[in-house]
Amino acid sequence: MNSKFENLKASVQEIIDLIAAKNDREANNKLLEVSETLDEMIDFAEEDEEVREITRYQVLLNQLHVKINGEEPVDGE
């Protein structure tokens, strides 16, 4: 389980680095990729702790989405 979240952590850091570099298009593309990965992970999550950790990343991705796009996410995104 830890390696999955280490990869997520690295991917989220990459998104943050792209935002800092003012490369919003690449940041958004990476965000969509990570979001799809999280969706797959939550479908196969077996432990409550795993679901909680995935949810934390989903909240963070929503915040990064707002930062990149300057808008509130629509329900379901």
C-alpha cells in the first residue's frame, strides 16, 4: 500500500511544481491523470484507512484544480 501512496505523493508534488513554474496546461494534464488513478484506486480499496488516504488526495486535487483553473469545481469533479 505504501508504494502506491509514495507514487501519488510524487505525482502531486509534480503538479505543485508545474503550478509554481506557471505551466498550468501541463499541471492540469497531470492532475487529470492522477485523478483517474485515484478513481481506480478507490474502486479496489479494501481497507478503511486506504479509503481515507485516497479521500485526502482527492480533496487536495480539488484544491489544486481550483488553483490551476481559478474556479470552484463542479459537483462530481
